[in-house]
Amino acid sequence: MCAQGLLVVLCGLAGAAARVPLVGYRAPLGTAYRAPRQSISAAAVGTVAESRAASPPPLTSTVIVGGGPAGLATAIMLAKHGWTDIHLIDRLAPPPAPDDTAIWSETARFYLLGLGGRGQLSLRSLGVWDDVAQYTTQVLGRRDWSPGGDPDGVERIFTDRKFATEVIARDRLVGALHRVVSTRYAHAVTLHYGCACADVEWDASGQAATLHLDVRPVAAPRSAAGGPVGGAEAHEGKPVRTSVRTGLVIGADGTATQVAMAIAADSSDFQIIRYEDDNARVYKTIPFKLPPGWRGDVNYSARSADGRMNFDALPASRNGDYCGVLLLRTGDPLARSDTSAVELRALLDESLPAISALLSTDDVETVAKKAPSSLPAFRTVRPRLHHRECALLLGDAVHTVKPYFGLGANSAFEDVIVLGQALDAAAVPTRHIPTRGLFFSRNELGVALREFSRRRAADADALVRISRGLDRPGKLGFITFVLPIILDGISNKIAPSLFMPNTIAMLQKDEFTFSQVAQRKRQDRAVQTAILASALSALAALSLALIKALLKNLPGQIALVLAGLSLTLRLAKGMRPAPVGSPADVLNRYEQKGGNAKGGAAGGSNEDFLMSQRISQQGYGKAPAPPPPLADGTDCV
């Protein structure tokens, strides 16, 4: 579909900036914008929102870079605060309508997000939860197939969770928020699609920025997303370069990080920290339909005995449609396009026979042929989230993590709420003018940006550092992930008033910030280390006294030699390589021996255990009652 109009609204912000019109798609949902003093015919102008005939002062003009969940939520928050002249730009076409059944029946193209307590509370605060919740599906439990375990799997329905995870396709979430902006806040927010931020220049005063944009006509709407950052649609036509000037630019452009890179180029102390991905994985999606009698409100998961693959499936609709994610190491023969359907079927039959039985030969061939998608690498920014008095960053632009906990989108929504709180703290109540929104003096806006950094920069850094520590491979993963989980489980069980639950459980508690989680776990580690050191010292002293007593007579000397040989043999046996080379297998053996018998074995890999922990934490309220079965016998939310 060709572009329906010329995006001239942003050019109106530029003043003396380039007069090249912004060309891009706009859905005809409002009246045409009449650009003041622009020599462009009204017939050539279309808009997604009704705009004012004259722009507010430059200080209140805001450009949000990125039209994903974080960007749209930011636009909604600012509009709710009374701001106007908000412009959101995104390089892609508009998202599909959230209720377009033709789009959302393409389950294979879904990328599913889990909205937990942090995300749900944030969306409720924005007043949009009901708009989103009508398209989500609850996950109330988990059915897991562990290597060598019960062929029917182990099913656990959560009974003690504060929030049930709500699952939604990423682009469907974007579509729902897009509809809120278009219908409720059209007077304040203008959406520009097909606009890519190429660079940002900063005024010498530090009070404004000029954005250089590449604008193209784009097809509309785009289809369902195929990956964590949305579906990259092919643009139509050649880009047109234009520039706009704004008093506030908000970088919500995720992994693109154009705004962050411009800040780094302008500031010697600002850093974009990209961590090496030493545990890289790729994935392929596997859609399937639940058979009669299977619950439609649980997460289905499995893994191979050798740690080669992990599989997790979440509900894609309320009608029994599921989308599975097959997680593979980057060097695996199946982690490519046009791979062997026979080998894939053999792997599924061996490790996931219950799901394999639901897939036709054509289904398996389709999965084997499709190209894999990559998971994002860990990344953060330091030491602040704002720049000068005219820019800030939020969402994945400041805390990119792998989606094992469902904390990416959830923490991005929290960023938006914290930004609103920072604006409230800096605003002078008497300066509120209902018809024009909140006017900030330059000093007040600078205070708000600095306050946002103060409240959120440490959390962004802590989230990335903690998440990466839970994703390290091999022996390093055992030290940073498995051993702490075991210590926390024992400590919390013995002294719950002294020790908090494990790190993964703490990350899900919305009453704790991520930096508070990191600080509390450091305290736990210090106390655990002190206790272990004291115990080892006492044991060493006792052992030394025993050895001295045994050395006083011949029978004792013989007994000591035999004990030493026995200990040496045991240590040699324990140092043999485990049959499954993964840190999580140590935890698997620990659980099977009674360390945490609930829910069965963990087995397989770090990724599997991370995913299982994300939705199996204790310490929360009662879960809703199981849903009634559908007419065909399928239990579904």
C-alpha cells in the first residue's frame, strides 16, 4: 500500500530547519493538519491525529524516537500529564489492528511477551490495562517434560502467585497502545511511520536537539512481528532526508540506539556497555494446536538430555493456539535455514514426543526451512540516562536483556512510570495551564531529567548485570547462577526472616527495585560467606584435633590412611564430567535429592531453568481458579 500523505507536522517544529516534507504512512483517523506558513497544499497532507493549528513553544515540543511498547506508553503518559505537541517517529509501518483476526491467526509469526506484576501495575497506572488485557491469555501453570522423566510430563498449577502472567504477542500489544493513542490522545500526539532517526545534533546551549531523519513511504499496516524488536518490513521508495528541532528528545528506540550513540559521541563520560554474549542462542518458532483435554493456560516445556535444545510454548490465543520456541546453540546443525526435516523430527521425537505427535510432516518441514532468529545481547548505558537538558533514554535502549524472565517490556513500562513521577516532582503546580499542559522552565525540565536518571540508572544497570550473571555458560554459570540459587534455597528455608528468596524470585517482586534486589543479595552473600567461613574454620579445627589424636597410636594411623584413600576416590569420582554438560543439571540433581522437590527436575540448561523459575516462584497470593473446558474438551483461558 502506498503512502497516504506527507508528514509535514515535524517540519513545523524545525522553524528554520530544512523544508523537506516528511513522507510516510498515516491512517486517516483525524482531520488534516494545516501546516502554518508552509507552501504545501492541504490536499497533500494526511494525519493520524488532530493537531493544533499552531505549535506550543519549542520547550514543550517533544519527539519520541521509537514506536514500540515503551515509546507509545511514554506518549500516553505525557498526554495524560497535559503535554501537547508530542511527536512519535518509528522506522516501520504502523502496527496491525489488535482485533484483526486475519493477522493474529498467523501464530507462527508471533513473538510473545509475558506481562508480569511490574508491567500490569504500570499499564494500570497509565489507564490502559483494560485495553491490553482483552487480547492477553493467562498462564496459570506449567507442564514440563524432563529428560528421562514421566512421559506424560509433570504439571504444576500455581496456587501462591500475586499476579498471573498475561501473554500477548508483542505487535498486538503495540497495536493496542497505538489504538489508545489514536483514539484518546489524538489532540496531543502525532504518529509518524516510515521515519528513521539517522543522527542527532545537540545545540551548544544544551537546551535543544536537531534530529536528522530518513523518511520513506511504507506499506500499512505491517504484519505480525517475527522477533523481539518487531518485524522489519521492507520500505518502499528512496529515503528523503529532513531535519527537525526539538526541546526534548526521548530515545525509546530499543536495540537501534541511535539516540544513545549520538549521546555517546557528544559526551566523553557516557558509555554504551555491550557485553560479550558467551552463551549465544538462536530460536525457531513452532506453532501448534492443542488437542482435546490439554489445558490452554499453562506453559509447555521440555529439553534434550544433552542440553542441545530447549523448548517452551505459551498460549497465542484463547482458542488453544500455541506458539513454541525451539532454542538452539548457534553452532547447532539445526540452527540454520533449510536444515534437515528428518533430523528435526528425530530430535522432537526423542526429546518432545508429546509435542512432536501434534506436528504434521509439513509443519516440521516448514520449521526446518525457516531461518533462525537471534536473541538480543546484554547491553546497558552508564552513568546516566539523560543528556544535557533536552534528552533521555528508556526501555531496551538502556537495559537490553534476554527474554528469559519477561522483564524487558515490564521494566520498560516501569521506566515510563518513573519518568512521570520525576516530571511530577519537578513541576510547579501553579504553572499548570489546562489548555496547554504543563509548562516547564528549562531548569525544571533539567531537574526532571536528572531525577529520572537518579531513580532509574542504577536499576537499569543492575537488571542487566543480574540477568547476565544468570546466563553464563559452564563452570562460570555454576558459580554465578546455580550455586547461589542452592545457597539461597537452603538459607531462606532455614532462616526466612534473615535471608530473602533467590535472585530470580526477587526480580519478580514488584515492591523491590532492581538495584534493591542487587543490594539485598550482596548482603545475603556476605552473611552466607561469613557463616560458611565460620563453619569451615570450626570443621578444620575439629579435624586437626582428630588427626592429632589418631596419630598417637598405630591403629589410628592406619584408619587415617584408609580414610584419606576413600576421600581421594570419592573426589576423583565426583570430578568426572557429568553426562549433561550444563550448570542447571547440578541443580537438577540437587532438586531430585530433596532440595526443592516441588515441580520435578530442572535439567537441561541454564535457559530452561531460567524460564521455569520465571513462572514458578513462591511467596505470592492465590492463583485464579482453573478455567472451564471448551466444548471440544480443551481447557482454555
